[in-house]
Amino acid sequence: MIRANYEYGMMNMVSLRSINFTTCHGPSEYTRMIRLHPCTFCTQYSKFKIQNLSLKTSGFTLIEIITAIFIFSIIVTTIFGSYNAVFSDVATIKYSMGQSKMAQVCLNRITADLQAAWVSTTPVYAKPEFNAPPDPYRVYGKTEEVGDTSFGHLRLASLAHLLLNNDHQTGGIAEIVYYVQTVDEKYVLRRADRLFPFSSEFEASPLDPIVCENIKSLVFTYYDKEEETFEEWDSDAAEFGYATPRAIGITFAIGDEDRFQTFETTVFLFSCREKIE
């Protein structure tokens, strides 16, 4: 079907201004407008320039819209996936850095205590008699069960006393004990610090400060003069010749089963006692 509209005007004669054609093809329809501009007027003929002004077509199809939405969803999913991955990596890095810093502080503290160890030497020190109290300056290391895991336990006398719990005494020999306890279903490493005179039997206290959290393993390794290694040590025992170790190695891991870090160091004791025959 073709529909034509005519516009007339008077300029000494009748001139054709515009014609609109509308063509229908089933459900779709488009309109084509042809505007005629007069070029020359005369009594015998007129010339016109034809200008195609517009062509209207139908909109997007359903398939095109669905395809666009699908592509957009892929882009959004990729962007958010990358966003979450980046921030997850940042959180992991910050956590690891915090754990490393805590472990380094712990190692520095143990190192300072061992380097300031106080050991009684001969002739001041003598072999203990039967049923005699233990040497207050002994080096004693063992492995003890905490929960379902074994951890190292270290006891020594040291000059590296720290002021704790409103303690105003700044100097002296202190009993230093490193031991592991369970707090809120996690293993923590505590450091006991008591100035001389101290009791022969050590008693753990919840007031002992925590020097490292999330302990997964803790092992102390003891080296004698011949660099032979031992997992336990007792400087009051004939098995070790009543000597103190020459060096002590510290190895511990912090974290959980899926993600943990291991740290280790070896500290040589400045003060040692040789074997007594």
C-alpha cells in the first residue's frame, strides 16, 4: 500500500513541496520521505531536486538482546573475579607478613635470653648429692605433650629479665621458661620470667605473657662440645656429664594445617660448663 501526501503553496504558480510514501510489508512498516526542492520555475516546466531525508527501520531482535546480556554477564563476572582475587591475595600477604613479624620478635627474644644465660661453673658448681635440690642455674630441656601434640620445653637462668606485672626490680638473675599451652583451642608459646630466688619446681601461670601465637610445632635441639645433637638436656644429670650445651637450636612453625611458616635459628651460649669427670 502506498500513501502520498501533497503540500501545495502559491509562488506565482503551484509548486510541489513534498511527498511522503509509506510502504507496508506485513507486520513491519517503514516510511520514506522524499522532499522536492524547486530549482527553476517557469510557465512550461519545473525541475526538482530529490532529497532522501530519513529511513526508519525496526529495533533490536530478542536474540540480539539476549546475546548482549550474555556478553555483559561474562564481562562483569570476570571483573568481579579479578577484584576478589586481588583482595584475597592482599589479605593473604598481610596475614603472612604479620605472622613473620611475630615469629621474628619471638626468635629475637629467645636469642637474647640464651645469649644472656647464667651458668654456674666449677669450682662453684659441684655434682649434686643424692636427693639434693636441683641447681637453680641449670639448663633443662624436655619434650612434653600438650593436647595431642608434642612441643619443646626449655628452662634456663638468664640475665635478660623483663619488667612485668609492676615489677620494679630491674636487675638480677631470672628463671626463664618457654612452654606451650592451649588457649581458645589454639597453641600459644608463653615465656615465664621470675627473678631469683625462685622455687625449684616450675608452675605455669596464665599471667605469663604470650610471645607467639598459632604454634604448630616447637623443637629445641641441644649441641654438646663435639656437636652431637640431643632432643632433651639436663645439666644436672650424669648422662650429660653435668655440662651445659654449647648451642641450642630453635625450630618452630606457626599457622594451621593448610598454611604455615617455619622459622629456625641456632644460638651459641656465651657461658658454658664443661663436663665433670
